[in-house]
Amino acid sequence: MFRINRQTDYAVRVVLALAKQPQGTRLSSTSIGKEMLIPAAFLSRIVAQLAQAGLVQTFPGRDGGLQLSRPAEKISLKAVLEAIEGRLLLSECMLGEQACPFETKCPVRVRWSRLQQAILDELERTTFAELAAEASFAEGWVNVLPVDS
């Protein structure tokens, strides 16, 4: 089964928490972990990977924390996925290293390739500015829902 792993899901949550803030805002990893329900055991490793990929900056000390390395509209879902999982491959035959003896004449490989490209295109088009706006909109609706008495 193809699915995004838990660590990638948590990384997306970290970047989304930061993207929902005004640009340049620093948040503590503790506050991100609480808001996004990320266990502390995962958080430091995820933050390190995001920092190594150049997606977040970390600041030590009492007034430290995390912030996005660049504006949220310049960070794609694809960038976060690849920072944690590496290159997306739907099948090993997509490696292009003669992994399959039928590589040059396989009709399935052509379909995998098209499907993989469609997924990568959508991931690249989806920015964290867009996701943050959608999250804020959804949170606004939650706040205006009537409460049953």
C-alpha cells in the first residue's frame, strides 16, 4: 500500500503550524507539538530534518524557537515530503537503473510514470500558504458553528 509515513505527516504539521503565523514568527517546538499533536520523541528529529533541508530555521535559547526559512508560498508539499522521505517513487521500475527487464517495452511502467508525475505536479503546486489559508478558513467555521443546548 502506498501511503505517507507518520514522520512525514508530522513534518507537514510542523510546517503548517509555522505557515499559519505571520512571516518571521518564531514558535517553540513545544507549542507546535501541543497544537499539532506531535509526540516529543519525533519532534526533534523531524525539526532537524526540516532544518537540514532548508525549510525551517532553528534558534536556540530562551527567545529561540522555529520559523520558516522562506515565505510559506515558496514551500511546497513536495519539498516537505522529499525532505523526510526522499524522492517519491510509485514503483522500483521508476528508478531507471535497469531494475526491470521489461523496462523498455512495459505498458504498466508508462502508466506508473504518468501517475507519478501527476502526483508530483500536485505536490509541487500545493504551497503552505494555500494550506495555511485553508486551515484558517476551516478553523473559522468551527468557531461559528452553533452549539446544541
